[in-house]
Amino acid sequence: MTWSAVASATVEDARSAVLEALAGPVSEEVAVDGASGLVSAESLTALSPWPPFDSARIDGVAVRAASFPVAFVTACDMPFVA
């Protein structure tokens, strides 16, 4: 809608133009390999809360030292000491 059209538009025309501009995004089905950069239109749920393999060696584990009654040694090549 141009400025000259806005000046002569009726309230209903203006309302329709605003509602059209505010319309939500359109969803479409695309293949996974073509979905890079897109956002899912629906929530996704994992089939299981855990992966089917031991991932601690890959992902690592974080601990908070204050949660343990013993001190941990954190030097690069020294093992943890309990």
C-alpha cells in the first residue's frame, strides 16, 4: 500500500492491510537436507531421553567442586585425587 493509497483508504481497507502484514509465517514441508536455516513449525520430541550409546567420553561431564567434600587436583597432567 503506497502513501497515496493510505490517505484515501477506508478504515476497513487499512485494517485488512495491517492484518495481511501481520499474518504469521507460512509453513511448508521440506526435505531434511533442504531445511538448513529454517525453523520448525512444530515442536519436536526425542524418541528417548538418552542416546543409545555411552556419550560421557564424547560429551564430557561437568561437576561443581563445592558439591563434594574432598578437594580435586586440577593440574593438566595430574589425575583427580579424592
